[in-house]
Amino acid sequence: MDDAVEQDGERSVRQRRAAVYRKARVLSRPGLRDTLGERLAYLTQTAPLVYDLDEPGDVYGDRIVAHLEERVAALLGTEAAAFFPTGTMAQQVVLRCWAGRTGSPTVALHPLAHPERHERDAFREVSGLRPVRVTTEPRLPTAAEVRGFEEPFGTLMLELPLRDAGFVLPTWQELTEVVEAARERDAVVHFDGARLWESTVHFGRPLAEIAGLADTVYVSFYKSLGAFGGAAVGGPATLIEEARAWRHRYGGMIVQQFPTVLSALAGLDLKLPRLPEYVRHARVVAAALREGFAAAGVPWSRVHPEEPHIHQFQVWLPHDADVLAEAAVRQAEETSVLLFASGWEPAGPGLAYTEVTVDEAGLEWTARDVRAAVAEFVARLP
């Protein structure tokens, strides 16, 4: 009975948050939360800007889909690229292809990597891959850890950035050293680059130079580019050709995908150029959050990373998750400011964290606005 009551209460907080989000001031307003009408209006507005709508529609991956694949390959500096309906499918396929080439189904990755945390063991259950964990530290593995790992592996998979550790990235030197260490072990390197688009600011390198370190790279179109869905993998032409065959076997050969592809092209043309601005302003917001919590007398708080590596980061506070969620929703209901628009995750007794994203909506916030919002939020904590 207590569990049922708790679940009902959590649903209520989520419902209230969703209701107030529509009218509140927020740091991020992703298209995923728009109405169907708003999503269709966005496509109607942007599609003529990114593609000739008098061209015939796609059929089983040709025409506009092939055009998007060419765009991605050019951006990543790879020989070819293949479009996939989901990142889960894309990465299973490409790692399966590498397993055939290397003769090893073993994939070295981090236990916080997306396939380990959010894909129901698909690597093992669907694709016959064998994940092994190079490190348990909340960061990407080091070159020493890769060199010293006790068993062989065919592929080293690096999630850049590592979301569940706080959207963290290594330094450029650390990344190049890790890749070199994998090569010394005759392993190939695959980047899970779902958020690689916005990593250029941290690395201080263009996208193609970053992607060029790896043998294959996966990118997402919806996470930061605002598309309706979709993903792509870039790499050697022969491997991408094989990946297209496996895409068909996995059920990814969809008759028409032009709405998703048009939204992906809009993301590349209209949102990708703005991501560095979001990253830089996220650092302003993060600093103001730290200052706000200190000024409000919060005994302990943490913004992680202290200087965000991309336009997303974590905020940790010494309260139960439900207490923090209630305070955030109450603040929005009473002031029309939703400082923390995502849910809070429990991380131990009296400790929880949330994710903060800064996009176009957040650019309107000054540091002073953030500090004032923190004061209002803290005032609603017990």
C-alpha cells in the first residue's frame, strides 16, 4: 500500500511538472516536449530551408536519406555513413561488424555506458557481444587501464561524453592516449558520440579531427539537434556497406523516413552551429548555481563537472529526491520559473541529483537571474 501511494505521489509531481512547464521560464525547451501541432509546424517551417521539397520522397533509404548520410560522412570526415532509426540498433550493428572483422565479440566499455544502463542488455541478448568493464571510476578509462586490462578485447567503445557520470569528457591528450593504448592491443576504437556534436568546445578541435581518432563513430540526431529521432554511423566504406545489410536484418529498412530525415537536416543546418554558444553559456549558468547555493546557505552542493564539458551537467543536493522535486514544481507553480525541469534521482540517503541542460531558452538567463532562482528554490526546501 505504501509503495502504491508513493508511486501515485511521484506521478502527481511529474504531471504537475509537465503542466507548469508549458508556461514557465526554463533553461531548456527541447522539441521533445512540444505538442504534435508544434512539431508539425516546426517541420513545415524548416523543411523548405534544408531540402528541395519538389524532389521525390525516399524509398528504403535512398534520395533524401542518402543525402543525409553524405552530409554526416562529410562532417565526421569518414569514408561513408549509414542512417539508422535508433542509436541502439546502430551501435549493435557496427559492433557486430567489428566483431566479425576482429574475430572477437568482446567489447570493452564503461559500466555507466548507455548500452550497459539503458538498453536491456541488448549487446548480449540480441547481438552476441560480450561487454567487459575496463574501469568502474566515474570517468572514461585511462590509457594505463586499457593497457593493463587482464583479458583481450576486439573493440574499445568510448561514450563521449559519458552521460551518467555527469556528461564528462577526457582531455584531448587523455583521449589520444587511450586510443593509442587500444591500438597497441590490436583493438579497434568506436565512439558512442550521441553528444559528440557539442564536444568541440571542450576539446578545442573540429568535429572531423575528434571523429578521426576512432575507427567508427555513432551520432544522434535528436538529443541535441532536435530531430524527431534517428542516428548515423560513420566509418570505412566497406564496413558501412556491411552495416547496411545488418540494418536490414535488424528491421531498420523502413519504407519512408523523410519526416525524421528532414528534421535531422534542420538540426544540422540550424542547431548544430549554435551548440558552442550553449556550451559557453552553460558554464555561466553552472557558476551562478554554485554562487546561488553558497549565498543561500546550503550546507553542501555540487555542480558536476564544476565547469561543464558540454551544455549539460549535474546538480547534487543533500535532500531526498522527492523533496527536491516538490520544491522545484512548487517554485514553478508559484513564480513561473522552473529552474530544474528534469526529475531528481536518489543517490543515497538524503542525497539526490538532477540533470541541467542549457539551450536557446537558457541564453536569456543572466547569472543574476540564475542566482535569484536558486534563492527562490532553496526557500521552498525544508
